[in-house]
Amino acid sequence: MSLSWTRMFLLLPALAISAAALPHERREVPATAEPIITPAECLHHNPEVQDGTLVAQLWRQNCDLVTKFLHNAFTAAQAAQTSKGTLESLQYYFIQDYYYLTLTVPHKAYLLKSLDPDESATDQTSAINETVLDMTSDLEYASHFRQDLTSPDHLNVSSTVVKNAKLEPVLRQYVDWLGENTKLGWYLFSVSRVPCIYGWAEIAYQLNQSSSTVRGTKFFDEWISPNLDWSYGAKLSVELQEVLSANNNIETFAVANGLFRQALEFETAFFESAVGKVLED
């Protein structure tokens, strides 16, 4: 983190913390399966995120939506390879996710508006240069993501299908909502990205531990395995903690908690928008 960005973050409102691939037979989930029970608290599993941190607390205190997120219909069907966990559904989701990656790249540029106008020209220039580098890196990642999407060794989707894809309404809504959140500054914007950056690894961990998850599938190889990496969520947690004490107040925590909950709902709906979908040329 550069000096200019660090100084900018310290000027943004912080949050208050309270105490404390072989073929497999598809299987249907039995009709008598036990219902998902929401626990009183949802404990995080990331060993690199300490108890009492903002991320751990948000995760624990919003267990109703965290549980729905962890048990969303898309990843559950894909992991168990039920009749709804089809390859086309997986391909469909990855196409939508590719466009999520590209459409959210400009958000880092929007955050430049939250720079302190009293910053020196040198520091402002440094922040702009850093943003350009970050956006370039994001675009390169999206490009590699698309290569895997169309590669016969990975998801094997036709480039024409990717190019002509229709975006799900929930994707547009999610991207627009995140864009609006940049007006709140880096801190609160980053809170609204916790379910994605931190939460995916929690889903992957849970599915990897489950006896009903089928190994050796495209979903396991292309989604679960790559997301068994705690480092991205841990890094975001550390960055949030570093600026937490700048302006602790209950009001700001309430805003952050609301953003976290809305993001969980968007993520869950985004996953489930791919259930039962087929590809169109």
C-alpha cells in the first residue's frame, strides 16, 4: 500500500467493533434431506483471520444470510452433481462471472474521487499511477480468465457464445450497486466486497469438507480447488483492520453491516441465477 493511499484511507470513516476428470453419475438430493438450520452464530474457518476482527464479526453476526450464501442452490448442485448441477450451468455462471470481472474494473478509478483534495500533487499522482497499475492487472486477470473459459482444457466455451452472452439482471444490479458504493470511500466499498473476496473461500472450504461433494468434476477443478486459498480474504481483513480505528462509531458500523448483508444477498442471487441455465449461440 503506497503512502498516498494509506493517508487517504485514514481520512475515510472506519467502523465500530463490539466486544468480543472422470465421469460421475449424477445424484439427486433425497427428498427427505434434512433442512438447513441456521446456527445462532457462524464461525469463520479462515485460520489467517483473527477472532474479533471486523470480517470475523460481520460473518458471525449475520448468520441468517451467511447460511443462505454458504448453501446456495448453485454451488450445492454443482458440488453434489445433481441433475441441476450441469456443465452448461457451470459454463453459464463462468461467462457471467467473466463480465463481472470486466465491468467492475472501473470502480477503482471511481475511488480516486475520495482522495483528500489537500494531498500534495505528488501524492495524488502516485495514487493515480497505482490505480492505473491495479486496473491493468485486473484486466490482465480477466483476459486469462477468458482464456480458461474458452480453452478445451478448462471450460471449453465457444468465443462466440461468450461474446453474445446476455447479462443476468442481477449481475447488472450488483455491478451498479458496487459502483455506487465507491462514493462511500474505500473502506465501506471494501466492506461491500467481503462476501466475494472473503466468502468464496468459506464456500470452497465447506464443500471440500463435505462427503457429498464429487471430486474430479469441472466444478471441483475449476471452482472449488482454486478457491481453497485463504490469502485473499485474509489480506482484505488486514487492510480493513489497519484503518479501523480512524473513526470508530456505531452509526458507521450499522452502514457497513447493511452493506455486508446486501452484498451477501447479491452474491447468493448471482450464484443462483445460473441454476438450470443453458448456453445460447
